[in-house]
Amino acid sequence: MSIEWVNQAIDDLRAWGRAREVEVDADEVRLLCDYASDYLDVDELSDFTPETFDELLLSIYPRKVIAPPESAPETVAAARTLVDYLGDAGHVGPDTVAGMRARLDEIAPRMPEALADTANFGMAKSLFSSIGPESLEQAVPVPSGELPDLGEAPCDCPGCTPLPAVRLASEEELAEALRAVPGLAGGPPPGDPGDPADGGPLRAWAETVARLLEDDTGGEITGHAELDEGLYDLFDMLYRLQAPVPLQVVADYLEEVSGEGGVDVGGALDRLAGWGMVRLTGEAAELTPLAVWGLREHYLSLGLDAPIAPDLGEADARGLIEGLLEGLPAELAEQDISRWLSGRAAGEAAAELLTAASGAPAVARGIAITIVDRLGAEAEPQVREHLDDQELRPHVIHWLAARGLGAPPLTQEELLWVSVDMLALAMPAAREDPEIFAENMAASGPPAHLIEEMWRVDHPDVVEVLELLGRSIPDDTVAKAARKAAFKARSRAIR
């Protein structure tokens, strides 16, 4: 997925909506653009066609997104807004716009049925939407979508809060970025402690970052002395988050640091962008590759462990899965997965991933399965070879059935096993945010009669899964059934 063009498209769409007083469901449109980029080779807005919406709304969306059938009108409405924008902005011609509108008229009455049809569900969406949209759609540990709390700086003791691994740009990319920084045009910033020729421009940049974070710059950086004093904490938190942060969150933090009104927060952010430290993208701010490199150099100079995230695109299947299990920001994970897949034929990728998943823990297996779910029918022979693997068989059956390929029906035992397996995949997310998990369970959790039989499943995580259900399900009757089943499963294991 090309993150940049999607981000730019959403920014432009929001501006278009504000100018015309049109309500824009940016999250829904972003999802459509993301999937178009991921699965339909849409690399820019002009690539959208009427057929794109057929695939998106009647095939990909029902397979990937956990949404009730009654939500279909909202999605179609978002698609109509996108079409209006495509036409007004000149990305597509009038004839194409007319074709898109006609196609959406045809799709609108069909989409609810597509969302409700379990045969359309992708492997990661199958059986239990109770795991939650984010956990199912991307079974890779990534920062949550909630607004980060920048109110308190984390302890920088490496034993308490170790720094996350980061991906660094190449020296060539960094040097090019350094030349493009407005604040450095024509030479180093005022007061730079060293000559760029002494140790190279990057070494001078590292010294600039250290001075920016540690010295008493008296407002030279942001225009406000009190904000300059708080830059270390701000950038340390941004480094740890490794994700775009809403501008309002950053602004609130800067207002709090200033301790007084009248601070030009927008001007301060623009100055930080001019120094090459942040990139302002629409309604969010993120660290530049230069800032990440400079901050890591500063941490190393302080004796902190500042690891580098390996490029998983060059790993084997087991290395890819293990690397994703360690946790990466969503954008990095997506880039690594895309690079890894691009280096292999679909069948080869499926064979490697499923072989690595065989006998692996549920979360590792879940990562492999969600990546295999991206592959098309050309991977059928390699996927079908794993029908004899007891742990993978239910997932393989679903993969085949979802693509209209010949597949045996799931037995009741297999249905129970894969139900436990998918819930085991959800356990890390459930521990991290039990309230959200409980809400998802209340909306679409497994029925009591299914839970009552789960204790019979020969799955290493069955006791823990049932105990989790017993703690999380709001319905007392169903929760009691889960606790009773957990007791039976525990007793069975003892015997």
C-alpha cells in the first residue's frame, strides 16, 4: 500500500469537503483507498474505475471488514462522496464519473447481502468478529489507533522503558533529505557547533539535534523559550510512538508545556518542520527520517540501547513472522509484508508461510494466515497441500471456499478448533484492552451452545481462551457457560 498517496488524497478530500460544506466520512474513504491500493493496483486517484467499486464493495470489503449489513448505506455514501470529489478535482472524466455513479446505484441494494454472506468472509474475518476489526484485519502488533497521551514524558531509563526498534533511511536518502531541509538551506543552522565538512553533514546534523534537545536555545528553535525547553520530552515521545500524531494532540501538549496563553503553536510546528524535525501531513505530525536518525544518535551518545528494526522484506517466512510478532508500526509492517510478497510468486509465498505456521503458536499462525489471505487463486496447489495439517486444515478449507475453489466442508470438530484458534489469536489484544474486547464480544461473540462444547477441543490454548471468555462476555449466562467449559477443559487436561 502506498501510504503517501492515500494520505494526500484524504487531506485533499477533507479540504474539498470544507470548501463545499460537504460532510466527508474520511475514515471510510481512507479504508476504500487503502484496499484499492492493496488489492486492486490503484496507485493514484485517477486509477479508480466503475469496476474498482464492484470489487471493493461486493468482494474485498465483505471479506475484510467486520460490519453489519445495515452499515452498507454508509459505505456506499462514502463511495459516492469519493466519486463526487474525483469528478470535481479532475482526477477522472465526466463519462467515468457517470459510470461510477450508475455502478454504485447497482451496488447499493446488493452490498447488505454481501456483508451478511459468510461465504464472502476472508480467513481472518471468519467465525469470530468478536476479536475486533483491527485484530482481525491486521494480526500484527502495532500501536493502537487511540489518541496518544503526551501529557507525561516516559522515563528514559533503559531498564524501565526500553526504546523501540526503528527503521533508518539509507545514508544517501538522509543526505538528500538534509539538503532539502529549509532551515539548513545555504549552510548549517545558526549556532551549529561544527562544520559539516568535519565528519560529514550527517555528523553535523547529529550535533545539531543534540544541541536542539539539550542546550538552552532560548526560543531559537520554536520561537518560545519555554517550548524549546520541552523539546526533548516531545521528541522522545514521538520517537517511542512511531506513528503520526494528530496535530491537536501535539498542540495540546505544547500549550501545557508553555504554561501560558498566547503561544503560537502553529508557528512553533512550522519552525520545527523548517528544522527538519517533523513532517506536517494534513492533520497529523510525525518525525522525519532525519529526526529519527538524529534522535537515535543522541540516545546512543547517552549510552542507551537504541535498536534498529531489521528489514523483514529480506527474511525467510519464519523470520518475517517472528519479526512481526515483535511489533512494528503499521506502516513499516505493511511495507515489509509487501516487499516480502513482491519477491515471490503467490504459490511460493503460500508454501513458505504455511510451512512456517505449522506447529507454531496461535498468534504466529494467525499472522501467517492473514498474509496468505492476500493471495489469489493461483496459490491453490500450495495451499491445498496443507489440508492434511490438523492445525491448518480449517483455515485452508475456508481459504479455498472463499475463492470458490473445491473444498471439503468443515466438520463440527474443525469448526470448534478454528473457533478456539481465532480467539487465541485475539488474546494479546484482549489483555491490552479488555473493555474493547468485551464490547466486541457483546456485539458478536460466539453463542453459548458453541462455547459449551469448546472444552472438548484439543488445542493448547483452550483453557486460557475459555477463561478469557468467562471474564469478558457481558451476558452472565454465556459467561457462566464459558467458565464451566474452562473447568471441564482444565480437568480434561489433568486426566
